[in-house]
Amino acid sequence: MTTFKLRLRIIGLLALCLALAACSAVKLSYNNLDEVAYWWLDGYLDFDTAQASRVRGDIARLHLWHRETELPRVEELLQGLERLAPGEVTAAQACDLFEQARKRLLAVAERAEPAIVTLALSLTPDQLQHLERRYARNNQEYRREWLRLPPGERLDQRLERIVERSERVYGRLEEPQLAVLRRQLAQSVFDPQRILAERQRRQQDMLQTLRQLQAPGLELAQARGLMRGYFERVQSSPDAAWRAHQEALTQEGCRSFAAGHNATTPAQRETAVQRLRGWQRDLRELARNGAPARG
């Protein structure tokens, strides 16, 4: 498959399972995820015929592996959430769940690495230019969405998104819960300019790595080393200030999750339990049934 953007889509196979909360089409969405992933990736790299065939096969194999191997582990994560849902949650417990999810994401990325390298080696200069232009468009969209908003509107937009995700789990939130979320966001260290700067650093790192992979006579082991180095720099940025900011955002997220959950009512927590159980049933059925037949 492909680069950091491909890796994000691969990771989406797992993230979708955790974030599809309350969607009535969980199974349909998961079963069609390989097709969605292919077209998403093609938008970044504009595959030729040979690449398209190989990428579709790689995605299908990764999807099948994820279905058989990772869905049961995602179910275990949901079981952990279900056990916590009826009571109070601490920030430490929230961070523990976050770390478990992070490990699952890394497992998917590691599984995909050989296919990523293979595709990266086949990319042409025109495709790298296509990727660079796509990065530029994405960055422009990010500026419009976050940097050009007044602080008050930015807070409202973040609140809207958090409420939407939370209501998929707990049902409708009432003013006491909304007030807790507003307070958490008002104290946030979220800095969209700093996020954009790190995003652009990763993009340039990715483009430089891909160009290094075009060197004549490069051996496969060298290519894997270059790509692995890039992935390591994504996991741990060379920018110490960004690493500190990222850790602050993580800890803040854990505290906010705990505060938001602890503000919910017994009825809302029971709704969360029932929905978590429903998603677990969906995942078990997906894992048991295997890949759907294609017409």
C-alpha cells in the first residue's frame, strides 16, 4: 500500500471499529472499507493500472487479516469500555484504554509495512508531485477550518464535534454535560498552528523519504530502513516542543474523557453499556462471517 497517508487509512480499519459508534450500518461500512480505502488512496497517488491491481490486492489481504486477527482484540477493548461505563472513570483509566488502542493501531501499521514499501518503490515523479499538491490542498482546507476562525468559533466547532461523538455513545447530552465539556475545552492547550507545523513537517519528511526511495540500485533492505525511519519519526517527532505538546494533548484528552463520562447520568451510562454490547455483537459477526462475496 502506500506512504503515511496510506498508513492512516490502514489504521482507519481499526479506528473505524472504535468510532463507528451507534451507526446502524457498522457491518456494511466495515465490509466495504477496502473499496473506500482504495479510492481514498487513489486520490492521493493517482495509481496506474499495475499499481491499482496490486493495491487492491494488498488492501483486501490486510482487511481479511484485520477481520480475523484484530476484530477480536477490538472487541476486547469495547469490553473494557463496557466494564468501566456504569461507574466513575479516572483519567489514568482513560489513558490506559488509549494506550491499548494505540498498540492495536501499531499492529496494523506493522502488518502493512511490506506492502507500503513495495508501492513506495513503484511511485513516479509525477505521482510524488500529485501527492505534494494534495498535501497543499489539505493544508489550505485545514487553515480555513481552524486557523481562520475566531477563538470562540473554534471552541464551538470543537465542542460540536465532541458532542456528536459522545451522543453516539450516551444518547442526547443535557446542559450539565455540555457545560463540563465547554469548561474542558476552554482550558485546552489545543494549538492549531502548532498542529499544522508538525503536519507540514511530516509531509515534507514523507516526500523526502519517497524521493530517496527512487535512488537507482536501492536494495530492499535499505528501502525498508528508510520507511521504518520515517514511521519512527511519526511516532516520535524530532521536534521536542511538539512531543511535549502532543503529550499534553494526550493527557488533556484523558482528563476530558473522564470528566465528560463522570458528568453523565445513570440512564446515559446504561445507554452506553447497551450500545457497546451491540457493537461487540457486530464485531463478532463480522469476524465469524469472513469476507463477503463480491458480485
